[in-house]
Amino acid sequence: MAEVAAGDGAGSGAGGSPEAPAGGGGWRRPHGPLQRYYGPSAAEAAEAAPDPTDINGPHFDPEVFMTKVRSECPLGQLLAREAALGREIRALDSDMQTLLYENYNKFISATDTIRKMKVDFRHMEAEMDDLAANMAAISASSARVSAALQDRHRRGAQLAGVQALLRKLQALVEVPGRLRCWAGTEPARALRCYSRARAVLRHYRHLPSFRAIEDESHAIMAELAQRLRTRLRYEKLDPKELTECVEMLLQLEEPPEELSEEFLSQAGALLEAELAALEAELPASDPSGTATTPPPASDILDFVDRGSSAFVGTLCQLAGSYRTLFGGDAGRLEPFAAALATRYFGLLERRLALERGLGDTSLLVRALDRFHRRLRALLELLPEGGAAAAALVARAARERVDRYLRALQTFFLGCLGDVRQALAAPRPPGKEGPGLPDLLATLATSVLGQLKAVLAYVQLFTARDVAFASLPYFKGEFCVAAVREGLVVAFVRWLCRTARGFADGPAERGAPTAPPALLLLLARLCLDYENSTISYILTLTDEQFPPQDSGPAVTPGPALCAEARAAAQRLLDHYVQVQGAAVAQMLRKSVETRDWLGTVEPRNVRAVMKRVVEDITAIDVQVGQLFEEGVRRAQSSDSSRRAFSVYSSSRAPGRYAPSYTPSAPMDTHLLSNIQKLFSERIDIFSPVEFNKVSVLTGIIKISLKTLLECVRLRTLGRFGLQQVQVDGHYLQLYLWRFASDERVVQGLLDEVAASAAHRCLDPVPMEHSVVELICERG
């Protein structure tokens, strides 16, 4: 019994398969009898693998299923499976009977419905036959009615024709009266009435009654034509009235040649009045050029608006009317319009010449844009007028660019004036003014900012919403010739020339010379332009005003940089000459004003030598604010303690002192010349480099060379020679640290000492220890 119970539980798997797991909820039926009848869908059959033991599958094989069940299932499961199959068979039979009973009544109802529809269809066919017979009868009646209506319509048309003919005859009889009534008050209406009746009257002129009507009408219209002629010649008509008057005269078959002349005469008077009104706003021209021109009463945009709306609008309206009235005959119109347009261009150019200041560039651009747009209507009439208008706009734009260049130059000179004032202004004790770096930064920033602002204003001429910006001139020549070359490059070159003029220009008598600090500042400014500013300005200009590939040649950046560097070099050389000359002037006066034969034994360093060292130190600080340190040649370890001798640095004093007496001057002079042969030649006025050491070396060379030449022109006593020895040693102690090579200072001071010894009557030098003691104490 246990095995039977177990068999019942095991046989309740899905589909009755023996492989179903035990403990299930009993035999699960498929979804319904129809699904079991029709089997699984095509997709399910394709997804499932062929299984001959699946009783619900399409590949079920009874023999294989029975063999598998007998071999795998015990007796209890076989009995349970048999009972389950019996229950399924009975359930399927019951479902089939239910389905048959449910659909039987529907089949019976469908049969009855079909039978009734056949009967109704036979009735409809009979009714359609009756309807066709009725329609045939109606069609025959309609044909008879249509024939009757056509006959009636034909008779009515004949009657209407007779009535219309009577009305036309009545209208022809009334034409003279209507013309007489309308000719004085409504000439256009009278002309339309006469135009409609003229062809009929001419056609029936052979009839006496029609001939009388035509003659009377012709007399009335001749009188109307005479009045229109009088009005055209002696009255002042606006463009609309003029067009209407000439049009009516043409309809009256007046000569077109005479009418075209009178039309242009009247149009010329109208346009002359418009030009006179524009010219009245302009000041009278002064041939001598001495009178002061008052400012215009209105701005340029208002002037162009009035000229465009009044003169240009009237000219376009009259030109269009002329072509409409007289067809394509432009032989008289084109010269007439060209002469007036030339006068208008001249007035506009005179008004543009009054824009002497910078003013509002956007206002000028808007005025030129409006002028160019309004003249497009004249291009069909005057093809050559477009070139003249474009040239006028181009001249105005170039003139504004030239004014911006002059404004930039004035601005730069103003900034230079501010810098000179800041350099020359007295400073209270304890309060320092702006240093050279601050002045240079302010000057460079102000000038560059003003130049960028000018480029932004000039760029308005090439904006996308400006009509004339599409002209070839503004795409090529304006960007290159006017802006890049005429404004930017010209300003940079002018700036370099102006800066260089402080060094090259001869100082006029009584004119203030440029302070040395200004020369140094301008040299640094030109050097900065050469290093970076010129490249930045040209790049910015090419971005805002791109040049065309086939446009005019441009100035290369390296050429401008070379000009800026040359200006900087000239300014720095001149600075060295000015500062060297200032120090040299002190040394020359100190040598020329002293009695070197009657001087006392030296006990101190002369004050002028201390002043020289102080000035050189101040120059070193000044130059160091704007230029780099530079490179010095390696110095000896005892440069500041080197013994200064009245002889050459290559010989000891004691060796030649006994023979250096007034009785043997030729020997010492010969030794000095021999020493010069083996010493390096010092170029006093050689170009300096852009660093502090080179500048200070140049100033020191000029100063010491002046001292040497002054000493060569004096005659010294013993104590005078010793004073030169003390002063030279003091200069050696302090000046070597400013020079790029200490040997330059040593060589020049040695030459000073040798020249002093050569010019001394009693050349007895002071002991070196005493010289050092005096210099340390001084």
C-alpha cells in the first residue's frame, strides 16, 4: 500500500512525464481543450527540443513512451498513471460535448438569417426595376423643359442686345455734356470717358449724327489739353501731379518729345529746390580759408536722412515716372539724373568735410550706410553712380582713419608731456614721485589702450550689418592700406621717429632739452615695442581686419621691429652721451679752474670727485629701474685695493722713479708710448648694449676720457701731480664696480696719471700708503 501511495504522488508531474518531480500538486491540465487539440504554437515547438515521451508534444511516440514507463516506473506509479489518463479522457469528452452544444444554436440562427437575406434581396431587385422606369420618364420631361428654356433665353438675349445698343447710343449722345461737365473739375474722369467713346465715334464718323458728337467732344478735349499745357508750364507741381498731368497729355495724343522736355524741366526745378534746401544748411565756402567755419546745425545722420528721403526719393520717383510715361527712352533722363546726382554728392562731401573732430564714429557709419542703401535704387538708372557713391564712402572712411591717426599722435604727445611734467616736478622732502617703471607702464598701457580703442571704432566700417562693407574696397584695400598700413604701421613708425627725434633733432636756441630720464624711458619703450608690442598690435590688427591673399603688400613685422630697435639704440647712445657729458663738464671745470702749479700738498680728495661718484651711483640706480644688470668680466680679487700709480699699471713706481725727472722727459714719454702699443684700444663712443653695465661703462669712459684730455692741456707742479694721484685712486676705489671690465677704468686712470706725470715739472709721486689713507678718510 505504501508503494501505491508513493506511486500516486509520483505520477502527478506535468504532462504525465515520469521525470516530473515528486511532491507536486497533482496532474496539471493544459490551458484548455483547444490548446491540447491544436498542440503548441510554432514558436514554442521551435524553442522546445524534440521529445517523443512528451504526451502533449508534437513528436510524441506511444511505443517509446510505453517502453520508458514500463522500464522506469514501479507498479504503483503505473496504476496511478492509468487512473490519471482515464480522468483526462473523460474530461476531454465532456469539453467536446459542451462546445458542440454551445455552437449548435448559433449555426441554426445563421442559417435562418441567410434565408431571410435572400428573400429581401429579391424584393430589392423588383424595386430597382420600378425606379429605373420612373427615371426614364423624368429624363424625357427634362429634355422638353430644357428646350423651352433655351428658346426663352435666346429671345431674352436678343432683347438685352437691343437694350444695350440703345444705352450705348444714349451714352454717346451724352458724351459731350459729360465732357463739358467734368473737363473743368475732374479732367481725369473726362479723359477716361473720352477714351471709351473715341473708338466708337471714329468708327461711325461717316454718319452725320456721330460726326457732330465727335467734333464737339474733340473741341472740348482740345480745350482741356490747352489748360493742362498751361498748368504744366507755369504751375509748380509735385511729382504725383506732374506725372498725372503728363500722362493725361499723352492720352490726348500730345507730342511725346515736347512733353518729355517739359517733364524734365519741371522735375529739374523740383530737384533743384531740394538741393538748395540741403545747401542752405552748409556754411558758405571761404576761398581764402581765413574765416572760421561754424559747426553745422545738424548731425551728419540727419543731413543724410533729409537728402535721401527728399532728393534721392524724389529723383527715383520722377525717374520711374519718366520711364513709365516715355518707355525705355533714357537718352535724356540719364544725363539729367547724372548731373543732379553729382551735385548731391558734392554737397554730401562738403558736409562730410565739416566732420573735423572724431565725434561719434557709429553715427558717421550709420549715415554712410543709409546713404549707400538709398542709392541702390539709382544704380539701375545710373550704373556709373554706384562707383561714385562707393568712392565717396571710401574717402569718408579713409579721412576718418587719418583723423584717428592724428588723434593717436596728439594723445602720445600729451602722454609724453605728462611724463616730462612728472619728471620735472619738485618733490617735497620724504615724498617720492612715481618711479620710471610706473611712468613707463602708464605710458605704454595708455598708448596701447588708445590704439585698441581706435581699432574698435574703425572696425565699425567693416561690420556685417553695414551695407557698404561688402564693397571690394572695404574687404581689401581699406583693411590693408587704410587701417594696417595707414593707421597702425604709420603710428608705430611715427612713434619711433618722434622718440628718436629727442636724440637726433638739434636743440634750438633757448629750447628746453629732453631730460636724460625721458631718453632712458623712451629707449625702454622702443625696446619693448621691438620685443613684443609690435607683434601683438599687428596680430590684433590682422585678426580684426584680415587682409586678402591678392591684396596689396604689407609691411612685415621684422621691419617695424628693426626700426624700433634702431630708435631705442639711438636714444640709449644719446643718453650715455648726455650723462657722460654732464659728468665730464664737472671734471673739465674742476681741472680748468684750479692752479695746478701753486697748489698745496693734498690732504683730502677733491669734492668734485665725490660728486662724480655720487652722480654715477644715481645714474646706476636710474638705469637699473628699466634695464637688466648685464654681464661683467671676471674681476681680480683686489680690485678695490689696487695701488694707483702715476705711472703705468704694468710697472712699479720705485723702478722708474729715479729716472723720471725733468732732465729726461723723452724717456718717460717713450715708455708711455711703448705701453700704449701693448694695451687694448678703448673705443669711447662705441654703441652701448641694452643693459645697465654697458650704459654705465659708456658714461665712465666719456667722463674719464674728458679728464684725460683736460689734464694733457695743463702744467702741474709736484703737489698738483700728487692731487691727481689721490683723485685717481679715489675714482679707482668706486668706479670699477660700475664698469663691465675693470681694466677699462684702470687703463683710462693710468693714462690720466701718465699724462699728469708727463706734464709735471717736478714729478715726485706720493707714497701709496699715504694715498690710501687720504682716500679712506675722504
